[in-house]
Amino acid sequence: MDAVIKKIMPASSYMDRPVTDRPSQQEVEAAVRTLLRWTGDNPEREGLVNTPKRVAKAFREMFDGYDKCPADELGRTFEEVAGYDDLVVVKDIEFHSHCEHHMVPIIGKAHVGYLPDGKVVGLSKIMRVVDIFAHRLQTQEAMTAQIAGVIQDVLTPRGVAVMIEAEHMCVAMRGIRKQGSTTLTSTFTGVFKDNPEEQVRFAMMVRGSRY
């Protein structure tokens, strides 16, 4: 795996579980009530009285990636592929994540390709890896590298290509407030990193062009 990915994400993070002891349900609900007061609203009014409990439940769902190991999802592979050794691309994997700077949504699509080296993995496993990393506080750059890194480390293919395109609500809802703009990131390992023609082929397959 290339040095850039190693700097962004140490290999140990593939196995990471929550890094701190989680607070109690009561502590979480109290924190949400404080935030409701901070907005200027009354947490005791009818419409908000059950909001702290709902927010706690929603957070457990949206951030369940901290309780899952992406490397585990890639553990089962298949070698009966009739000699297939060309590019495998899973594109348009829709995901939602949250910006680690403002904790507002990132909504987008991931495109993942790899060149097998004697074994392939179930397509749904690639999608689950995307979701696990997405369901953590993220930056798009780090998430792109994390997906490529774990696939390269666990499957050891000849190369991995990852492209993510997403809209960031921290740009659309606050600050500059520009709706509709998207951010595109990509990273390559192995053959893709060494051969720009393979990068182009991956991009063309993602875009649906003939080559």
C-alpha cells in the first residue's frame, strides 16, 4: 500500500472499535437537551420532549460503523472464477456519512474497482466496506483512502481504484451555502498507481463510456 494511504490511515484502524467509553443513555439525552436549549428552543415542549431519545437512537444507527470491522467483511473470498483476472468495478454505491468538522451529512456515491490476483470477493462485501467507513465521522479524503487501503491489505489484489463523489452539507447549509456542488476524490494502489492507462480505464467504466 502506498505511503499516502498509510499516512492517512494506519492499518490498525481497520480493527478499531470505539476509542472512548460510551456515555450512558441518560448522559446522551441530557446532552441533546442542552443542545436544544442552545438553539433557543424549549426541550420540554411537546414536540421536543422525546427528541433526545430519538436522537440517541438515530446516532447509534448512523454511526454503527464504529462497531464493525471492514476487514472482517472481506474475509471470505472465491477462487473459482474460471480464470478471470480483469477489472472488477462496483459503481454507484450510494452512501451517507457525516463531516467530522461540523457533524452534518455527506451524501454521495462510491465507485470501487480492483484487479483480482486469483481470488474475488462477493460484491455486497465491497458495498458493506463502504458503509462501515461511511458510518463514522469522516472527511471524504480519508474515507477514499480507507476503502482502498483495507481492500488492498486484505484481498492483496494487483491494484485497487476508488473514486468518491459527494455533496457536503457543511458547504450547502452553512458557511458559503452553495447547494449542488460536489467534491470528487480518487486514490489508486498497485497496478492502478503505476499505470495511468488503468486509471483511465477505471474512470471510463465508472462513467459508462466505451473503451
